[in-house]
Amino acid sequence: MEPTRKRTRKIRPKSATGATSAESSGSYLDGQLLIAMPVMDDERFARSVIYVCAHSSEGAMGIIVNRPAGSIDFPELLVQLDIIDKVDGIKLPESAETMKVLKGGPVETGRGFVLHSSDFFIEDATLNIDDGICLTATVDILRAIAKGGGPKHAILALGYAGWAPGQLENEIQGNGWLHCAADDDLIFGGDVEAKYQRALLKIGIEPGMLSTEAGHA
């Protein structure tokens, strides 16, 4: 599924905690974060934080931002993709050496998606999402990062999360997700595995406060 063209979003009412209420799930959520409810029974998304890259009547697409891709590191990936020679690995800029590689979702896991700050843009390849956040899925951005000329902030995700038309709305109404405004720390920040707790705290929620019944945060 290719990211859909950005559309005008409706204004979303928010609860007192800052989380968007389930009743507003008919609004488009691109540029927002999805936070899995503790009762999420799908192991692929349990305790996940997802940045929504595209959401429309045609469905939704997002990147999980808190699930490391195991032992895969960015310099090794550049070698596998023939972007650099193995001997060149020691010459990489610090931004490339420390680039995070994540499991972006269960769809197209062999494909890379770079979520990044808007200071880098490739014509006809970069999707400008919201609030200075972009998505690029071409090898050119990896080459730029390897040379030190890429975006200031970036993460590489292998695969993405996708929803059919109306599916995400139904999951929110069924108490599967909370959603709230995104911020750079939750997208690009360190301590990836702690992002779930940080996302809940951002909206003033402790996991133990959440009920198994649908309703407001």
C-alpha cells in the first residue's frame, strides 16, 4: 500500500487528558499517534505506538515507532543494499552509525520506510505528513544519510501497519486504540522500548487506569 495523498482533516475534539476521544474516530488521523490499549489481543500490535502516515476513506497506513528490529543495524543494512562497501562502514557519519532500525509493521516487511524531519525532501518521493514530519521510501534517502546529507532526525522502519477502509475506525470504537498528538521525542527519541509508557504519560494515563470497556480515556 502506497501512502495516500494528504487530505484536509477535520478538527478533532480532545478529552481533558489530551487524548482524542473515541467518538471522534471518524476524523482523519494522519499525523497523530495511535497507542495500543493494554487489552490489545493482537500480538503484532500489543503495547505499540504507531505514527499514522496516511488516513482517509480508503484506509490507513502507519509506522510502529517503538519496536526495534532485533539485531539489524543500519550500517550492516547499507552494506546488504550495496549502498556502501563493508570497508566503508568505519567512515560513516555519526547520524548513520546511530540510525535506529525498527519493525514498522507486519506489511511488506522486506521494504524500508524512512520517517524523518522535513529538512530533507525528494521531489515525487517524499510524503509531507504533518508538523514537520515526512516519509520517504526510496533508497536515495539512505544514500544521503550514509553521506551525512540526510535529515536531522530519522528512523528506518522495515514494513508498515495497514488498515482497510473503516477498519481503524472500528478498532478505535472497539477500544483497541487511544490516539493523541505526535511529538518528535516519541517518534525519534531514544530508549525505544520505553516509548509506550511515555506515550501514555503524555496524555496523563497510567496503564492501570485503563478499563477493558470502550469509552473515554
